Amino acid sequence: MAQKLRVIIKAIELSNSILTARIDEMGAELKSLKEKSTDTEYIW
């Protein structure tokens, strides 16, 4: 029987009036950087 692997990625979110940053808890890897006014994502 095949085994299933489920990965749950948790991230810490930091934000100010301009940007929101998401950082992976497991490896301190920056996951996302978005400009709030346009919702433009620069890193994913």
C-alpha cells in the first residue's frame, strides 16, 4: 500500500503599513514579500 506524505508549511508573518513578509519557521526562509497597496508579490 502506498504511503501518503502531508507537508504543512508554517510561516511567521511580519507587516507594516507598506509591506507584509512571510518567513518559513523551519528554515528561516523568506517565503513572500508583498506590497500592501498593490498586493504585488516580489518573492514566493
